[in-house]
Amino acid sequence: MSSFTFTNPINGQQIELSGDTLTEAQAREIFNQQLEAGSLVGLKPGDYKVQVKLHDSVTANIVVNVVAG
């Protein structure tokens, strides 16, 4: 399983994205999409959500986990 951590520039939280075949580019794209949509605001450490589809051609089970903040 691949795992990548990004910092939410709005509140400084560390957000971890992980998935079986996730690349860093895909993780960054998901992070940016979720950030732009406002769905990473208000999360507490330990919260997570599942994001299934990145593109029509790329699907993965993605867990977004707040690891600090």
C-alpha cells in the first residue's frame, strides 16, 4: 500500500492519503481536488473519508486520514 502525506495550507493539518496502487501524482491530485472542494476543512485527527474515483479511468480505494492538526 502506498501512503502520502500533505499539509493543508488552510489550517496546517497533515492529511494522509493511502491506496493499494496510488501514485504520488494521483495522491496530490486527490488532495488538491478535495482541498478546492472544501472537504478537508473541519476534520479532526483520526477522521477519515473514502474517495473511490480519481478519473473515469482510474479507480482506487483511497483513505484520507487526518494525522495531525
